[in-house]
Amino acid sequence: MRRRHLALLARAVGARGLHWRLAGPGESVLAVTGPRSGQQVMIVAMPTGAGWSYLWTGGGYADVTAVDHAAEAIAHLLT
């Protein structure tokens, strides 16, 4: 389930021109890089009481049902 959520987010950030790769044990972390800035953010998908959430470096978070919102926030952070 975790990898599925990260794959959906990877597709969404890729559509916004960001570079990404799955990393870590079992590809459990999504590493996203801004192509111009070179800045990188690491994202995990974690189960919560109500479902799953994305959490990323710098205190960012979003529910996995808000993939586009998460991708926009990450793109804003890396540009």
C-alpha cells in the first residue's frame, strides 16, 4: 500500500517537472528534486488513524487522497 501511494505522488510531481526516485528499503521513500534549484525533499507515506498521509522534510504533510495538493506544495517548496 505504501509503495502505491508513493507511486501516485511520484507521477503527480513528475507531471510538474520535478525529478523523482523511489529509495530506501523496499522503495519506502520518495526522493524528489527540483531540477533548477537542486533542492531535494524526502517523502514517506504513513498510516494514520483515519487512513494514510504523506509526510515530507520541513514539516509538510497531506492526506494521500489529496495527491495534487501534496504535489503542488512540494513543487512550491522546491522552486
